[in-house]
Amino acid sequence: MKLDTILVHAGGEPDPATGAIAPPIHLSTTYEHTPEGEATHGHIYIRETNPTQERLETALAAVEGGEIALVFASGMAAVAAYMQTLPSGSHVLRHTDIYTHTRVLGQDFLPKWGCEATHVDMTNLDTVGNAIRPNTKVLWMESPSNPGMDIIDIQAVAKIAHEAGAQLVVDSTFATPVMQRPLQLGANVVMHSMTKYLGGHSDVQGGALIFREKDERAAQAGEVRTVIGGVLSPFNAWLILRGLRSLACRMERHAANALAVAKALEGHPNIEAVHYPGLPSHPGHEIATRQMDGYGGMLSFRVKGGREEALKAASRVKLFFNATSLGGVESLIEHRQSIEGPTSVTPANLIRVTVGLEAAEDLIEDLVQALG
Ligand SMILES: *Cc1c(COP(=O)(O)O)cnc(C)c1O
């Protein structure tokens, strides 16, 4: 079955009790069990499993082609749950350009758990192999990466990881399953901040881990969720499932708009560089064309003249909002270093753009006037 069809139907069986086509939201925290504690209808307690969460997980596993999906209260709860499955003494190898709080988790929390994270430029495969240590248990990457839009060869990095006995986890938030399915390229786990495109309307937070195999690590991540408690609310699971239904259509438009904006900005006299994998000038263009079904709705660009000029451009937009997050219907712009704070490694002149579903002409007009 084609992905567009799976996105509409997976986890969407009519409600057996009423025949309702739109799924019910089950808010109950507790479910009937026998005096001996056996579940009479498959669920016991909301923190473990519940029917609304189960629908979303069934859908995500089908969409990404994994054996099991686990959803969490946020993208970061999903990242942390995976990291908490690692045995003490593990080394985590990550790409240099990475979501800011994933970086912070590596700096501030992994050492407390007896683990360690280092970074390497994963666009250079030779350096990846050399950065692996005997205790490397996981390679972690985003492609495209946040906010630099680096493209990493998932298949090649998966091979390096597996030769070293490590797992590859791909944070595929920017690409979404519509543009990229990492498990089919050899990744062991795909992670999503569902707060972004999957929810799609800037009104719900959630995170997911989808495992290619129902392995030991998947079982442990499930235990982390139950015991540490970073669970998604049924209402949020329901909203995200609703978002999934239109994901294919939305991504088509996000990507078409982003390409139009990227093309319009490239060559602008006040722009130093545009980072969008759909542009032939992007160093990862060929890999992106091979491993993605489109280039997504995110881009970033660097303004000539440094931080001050970038902030000036960000302050002049009229249609775009200055706001963080991404993947909603409205276009947002952000001076990324300002929001990442003092530990940021993002260039001072970089502006990140999430291209929404407005008319591309209006978005281009706004950015061009803002650039002066
Ligand atoms: C937003 C984001 C996260 C974190 O997700 P939350 O839902 O905000 O916790 C992780 N990775 C990437 C690439 C993101 O954009």
C-alpha cells in the first residue's frame, strides 16, 4: 500500500462500540481488570498503555515501517527515554549540527548517567569511523539537521554504526515520513518531535521513537516511559493522529513553497548562503535526492554583515512571525543563535525559516522586503 493511503488509514479502524469513523478519545486513567489483575480489555493503567495512544502508535509503526512505535510527552522525552536505555559507560556519537536541547542533554545529563557524548561531522564519512570508540553504543543524527540543514548519508552511516556494533538513531523531525523513511535505509530507530509537522498546527506537543525491530532497546524504552512517566496525554495522541491524516498533502505544499523561497533568496545581494537541500548548490543535494522523496519545508540562510544585519532582517518581516518551533501552517522566522542561548554553536548571521502553507509569492515578497 502507498504511504499516502497508510497515512490516512493506519490506526483508523471504526470504533467497535459505536461505529464512529473519527476515533474516540479515551480519557480514562484506569481499565477494568479481573480480581487477579488480568486486563479484561487489553489495558490496565493510562501510564502503561491506552486505546488512543495505541491507535497513534499503530499508525506510526505502519508509516515508518517499524515493528513497534512508542509515543512520549514531547520530542525531548523521546530522546531522553532512548538515552536512558543505554548502559552506564556508553559513548554516544553525534553529528555536530543538532537540535539544541539534544545537545544540552548530552552535556548536562549523559555524564550523570555515566555516559558521554562527542560530536563529529557526519557529512564526512571518514571522520565518522575514526570517532567511534570501543564503548560507542549509538550514532545519533538529524538529516536535514537543525538548523544548518546538513544532509547525512543515512545508509552509509548505518553501515559504519552496525560494523561497530552500535545502533543508528535518526531524528527525522525535519523530513517527516513523507519525505524520508530512515528505517528502510538501515537506521535502527527513527525519532520524531511530533510537535512539529506531524501535529502540524502549532497546537500539540509529542514525541515518538519507532524501532525497526522489537529489540531489547525498544522494550527498555517502553519501561523507561512507564517508570519515569513521560507519557503523552490521550487528547494529544488524538490531535497528532488527526494531523497525520493530512501530512502527505501538507508536506507537498510545504516543500513546494520552501523550494520557491529558497530559489528566490539564492543570489540575493544581502544573502551569503541559502541552506536548502533542494538547491543544486547544496553540498548534500545529491544524497538528499537519493534518500528523500522531496526536500521538506525547512530552510536556513546566512545574512551578509553578521549578527546585526540578521537581526535587522528578522525585525522587518510583516507576514512571517518571529517565533520558535516549526511545521505548522504559518510561516515562522527565527534568529537561531538568540534562541539557542550562550551554548549555541550556530553562526551569528543564520536565520531559520519554517515555510508554511501560505502563497509562496506572499512569503517571498515579505522576505525580500525584510532583507532590504
Ligand atoms: C523540536 C525538536 C526536538 C524536540 O522536540 P520537542 O517536542 O520540542 O520536545 C528534537 N529534534 C528536533 C530536530 C526538533 O526540531
